[in-house]
Amino acid sequence: MTETVSITTTINGESRTAEVEPRTLLVHLLRDTFGMTGTHIGCETGQCGACTVQMNGGAVKSCMVLAAQADGHQIATIEGVAPKGTLHPMQQAFWEEHGLQCGYCTPGVIMSSLALLVENPDPSEAEIRHALEGNICRCTGYHNIVIAVREAAVRMARGDEATSIR
Amino acid sequence: MHPYPFTYHRPTSIDDALTMLGEFGDSGKLLAGGHSLLPVMKLRLAQPEHLIDISGLAGLSGVRLDGDVVGIGALTTHHQLATDAILETSAGLLPEIARVVGDQQVRNRGTFGGALAHADPAADYPAGVLALNAEIVARGPNGERTIPIDDFFVDFLTSALEPDEILTSIRIPALAANTGYRYEKLQNPASGYAIVGVAAVVTLTADGKISAARVGVTGAGDMAYRPQAVENALVGSTPNEDSVKAAAESAVDGIELLSDIHAPADYRARVTKNLVRRAVLKAVERAGV
Ligand SMILES: Cc1cc2nc3c(=O)[nH]c(=O)nc-3n(C[C@H](O)[C@H](O)[C@H](O)COP(=O)(O)OP(=O)(O)OC[C@H]3O[C@@H](n4cnc5c(N)ncnc54)[C@H](O)[C@@H]3O)c2cc1C
Ligand code: FES
Ligand code: FES
């Protein structure tokens, strides 16, 4: 079976096309075809959430979606959350509140957290923990992640802009 | 981690998908949210040559109230179920279950129809659709048929759907007045699936007697089931802690319990009885007479 599928998808607002083998996973389309390695791969079986991106605004695990299923849909990745050289208020909050240690889970956690804040701009600690059930972090114990998301909610509610990296 | 190679098809209508199913026979498989099928394909436990992606088909998604019956399209996602206003008022048990399926990401992709068709013995919805007395609507080469939920789960990972049929919708009678419901789940902390899950729907008379009770159990055996001895003991009784506890004692009668590293059979038996007791008591409380 050598045939390919052609895909046109909007990634971070930009239309992209590719010809891929049908079994290509969305995470490999992003990382291998388009060289966007901000989206990480942990388990590749849907358990860890390291590969989380947004599809039409909802958080999804990109190792659990075929690239072909992204055809015609909107994908948002960590690369698109803030202009180059700047940090989104969510990223700034993770930095300041020590919401990461090794950083492996962080792109996925941020994409899940941003999706949460669109649905619920003022989440409680319990609501943040519920929304992040699909993102495993081996380092932080989640405590500072929750604090960072709360802090980001406050900053985004008051309209903070992306800040440049010092 | 890649599945074996396959050919990808995107039908443009249900009829188109049915034609493909007929043409490919055993080598074709429907793909909806992919959250059960892609994992088994990656683990190479399944290797369909043709994937028929129905996830983009129009008209198979969403919730409609038609008189006293709620119709739910097969492609409705767990997230849609969790947040749907019609369901919240007419069959609130389903959103209660949907909210504890997997995680945010899984709920955004996985579909109600896919979950039922997959008939995983540890899946959450089977308990709920049994308790709600749902009907499954399927289309095949000879047209449409309706399958009562009591006939739907037939074995481990096996439903009453034929290989050439597509589950199109699920019909649920809207809950009657003075009816309460509850889903109780002991969650596997790693996978999120149910070790045991129990759904109860209870209707009370004006003087507080149980006039109808349906209970669904998932995770305990090879497939979801209704513990009918429990239901029979409840109907006609005036429920209290002791009577419900006594009724729940027969929750695993005649069931060959699963036994694995997560829960040996005797533990599953105790958990099932306890969750039946809790689910029924909460349903009674919510029936609010
Ligand atoms: C990390 C993770 C955690 C999960 N946790 C839970 C949990 O806690 N509880 C739980 O219940 N589930 C859980 N699931 C499973 C999830 O709910 C799946 O979405 C669901 O079981 C399958 O739905 P799907 O749309 O993804 O189906 P698919 O994977 O696309 O299909 C599953 C099977 O059903 C068939 N099929 C699909 N749609 C139809 C149709 N309309 N007609 C006929 N056949 C069809 C397919 O051919 C395939 O055989 C989890 C999954 C993952 C990956
Ligand atoms: S890499 Fe996708 S969930 Fe772990
Ligand atoms: S910071 Fe290391 S896994 Fe989360």
C-alpha cells in the first residue's frame, strides 16, 4: 500500500499542505513533515498528554489523531501561542511560578490549560486539576502547575499582553 | 509507534460508507474518534487494510429531543455529551458519566457511538445506557433496525452490531417525573477506565416507594449487565440504608467476575455491591419525593 493522502490544514493560522502515508499520526506530521518540534512525544499511546495540541480549539492528543483526520481542520501548537521572542502570559506564569522543571510535559500542559481558560476563564483548583488529568508530569508534582494556571487566569483576565524574553 | 499500513477512505454519506463496508468485508473497519481503534492498531492487535473514516459525516452528531425520546447521534463526542443542555434536563445520567470518561483530550475526540460499538468491558457508558433503557439504531445493507439495549452487549468486546452495520444513533426515553439517577465509578488511577462502574435510575411513587429501578454494571464481568435480582428487590420497597444494602448483596449473582492485576474477583465483588448501594441511595435522594 503505497498510496498517500493529501492534507491541507491550518496550523497556527497558516495554511499548510502535505502528502503523507495514511498511517501518519498528526504528531509526526507536525514534527517530521513540518519540523515543528515544540510538540513532544512521550508514550505515543494516548496516556501522557505530552503531544497535546488544539484541534478546532479543543485540546487533543496528536498521537491519537491521524494526520489525515486533520485535513480541513484548524490546529494550534505551542509554537503559535505567542510571537517569536515573546512569552504568552500563560508561559510567563509558568516561568515565574516554577510550573516546570525538565519541561518535557510543558508544551502539552500549556495547550490543555489554554483550552481550559477559553471554556472557563476563572477555574478553581479542582477544575484545573480535572482539566489536566490527561497530562502527566514526572517532575513537579503538579502543585506549581496549578498555581501557574491560576496566575495565568488572573493575568489573562486583566488583559496582559505577551512579554518579550529578557 | 505506527500501525501497519492501511488505505484511508473518507465516505461522503452513510450509504457510501455502507457500500465500502460491503466491498471490503473483513478487511475494512470504521474509524470514528479513533480512541479505541488507533491504540489497538498501534499495538498491532488489529490490522485492518481499509479504514473508513466516518468522523466527518454530516447528520450523525448532536442531541435532539423528539417528544419523550432523546436522540443522540453516534458521532456526538464525550465532551458534547458532558455539556449538552437537553441531556442535562432529560437524561442527566449521561453527562454525569461523560464527565468522568478519560480526560479533556479524550473527551474532545472520542464518540458515544464508537464507545458503544467497541463494547469494552471497562468502558463507562454501557452501565448508563442499560440503566436508561436505551435503544440502538443501526443501518446496514438491508436498511435500518433498532436493537433494545438489553440485547446489545453480547460478549467481551462484542456488540450485537453486524460487521456491515453502522450505529447511527442512540435513543433514550426522557426520564420520568420523580426519577433520580447516579453513576458511581471506581477509577483505575492509571488508565482512567472503570474498574467497576454502576449506574442507577430510580423512580419513586408519591408515598416514597420505588416504582421502577434499573441498574447497569460495567467493569465487573466480561460485559456490562443489569443485576436484575437487585432491581426486583428494590421495586415496591420503601428504600432506606438497610433495604438498599440488602438488595445490593445480589449485585454479582450469576456473574463470572473478571480477575486481574487491578482487582481480583472477590475485591471486584465487594466493590460492585458497594457501588450499587451508593448509586441507588443517591438516585433515591435525587428522585426527591
Ligand atoms: C487515554 C484514554 C483514556 C480513556 N479512558 C476511558 C474511560 O475512562 N472510560 C471509557 O469509557 N472510555 C475511555 N476511553 C475510550 C474512549 O472513550 C473511546 O473514545 C471510545 O471507547 C471509542 O470511541 P471512538 O469514537 O474513539 O471509536 P473508534 O476508536 O474510532 O472506534 C472503536 C470501534 O468501534 C467501531 N465504530 C466506531 N464508530 C462506529 C459506528 N458509528 N458504528 C459501528 N461501529 C463503529 C470501530 O470500527 C472500532 O472497532 C479512553 C481512551 C483513551 C485513549
Ligand atoms: S505522546 Fe501522545 S499521549 Fe503520550
Ligand atoms: S516538568 Fe518534567 S515532566 Fe513535567
